[in-house]
Amino acid sequence: MPHSQTSAHRDSLTGARLARGASPWLLPTVATAALSLVRARKSKRAAAIAVPVTALAAGMLWFFRDPEREIAQGRVISPADGVVQSIMPWKDGRTRVAIFMSPLNVHVNRAPLAGTVTSVEHIPGGFVPAFNKESENNERVVWHFDTELGDIEMVQIAGAVARRIVPYIPQGTKVEQGDRIGLIRFGSRVDIYLPEGVEVAVEVGQATTAGVTRIDRD
């Protein structure tokens, strides 16, 4: 397994890094902030511009944070930081748990179980707010994992601002539970489908932490 996918079981709560896939947004913003700060020494107008630009750069650094974590024990763990938006029984017996991710959340998603990625499918679509019902037809990436519980489906859904989903790994990759698998830029949603017979342990409105919050119950 590549170095970037080293088992997250060795992560520490104290460390942090910037998310992969952040560069196209982050680098121009930080460079502009640095330039504006240099010019601020010679011009009051430049100094006035430097304040919001530097604040934006700081916000970008915060948004694209990727903290190290000690992965929790459990069959199925949360793939995303956010709030449980809905828990819905599906026609085929599965249960869909939808997690809404605000711009304040960490947007790096993690593998809910250990297994093999059997497919990663990008599906074009719209960009309505991820908390709307119409977001079912948004731009999304559909993942399938072959796990000890069978096939597990996970869907990364782009929102009104999040117009880019960045998968980190391709089909055929073996992952450990909690490994980083992709990024959604800005507000968005992640759905995970629990197999028939697997009881949900979370509730609507409950906050979740990727790699830490257990989704199923024994």
C-alpha cells in the first residue's frame, strides 16, 4: 500500500496535515495573502486589502486540515465528519445513513471498513445544497467495498459550493478501516448503506467524526 495510504490505525490525535487535493484552491490564496502582506508595508490601500485576503487564506488552511486520528473499534465507522441528516430504510433491505458536512467540518473521508475497493464511479449531476432532497441528483462519486459484511456502498455527494470530489485511491485498492480515501471540497454530504440486518447505532442530529464514530450496533 502506498505511503499516503499507510494504515490510519497508527494515527495520533495530536497531529495534523493539509488534505491532498487542496493545492488548486489553497496555493493561489496563500500566495496572494503573502504578496499582499509584503505590499502592505508600503501602502495603506494594500494593507486594507491584506486583511481580508489573509483571513481568507487562514480560513482555507483551516478548511483543508486533515487531522491524524486513532481509529475506533467497531464493524462500521463513520466515513465523514458532520451531522447525521437522515436514516432511511432502503427497498433492498439496506439502511442509508446520510451525513451532512458543513464548511466547518474536516472534508477528508475515510474507509468505513477494511476491504477492497471494487468500484469508484463518478456520476455527473447538479450542485444544489447537500441538505436538500434534490441533492440526490448532485455530482457524486459512488464507492463499493468488498468487506467482511459483504458489499458496502458509500456515496460522496457534492453540494452547492463543493464542486469537486477528489478520490485518493483507484478500484482494486485494499484499504484498512479508517484509511483516507478522498476529499470533497467545501460543504457536502456522504451516504453509507448498511447491509440488511445491521442495526444503526447513530441518531438523526448526532455529530459524527470520520474514523472515530461507530455507525453500527452489535
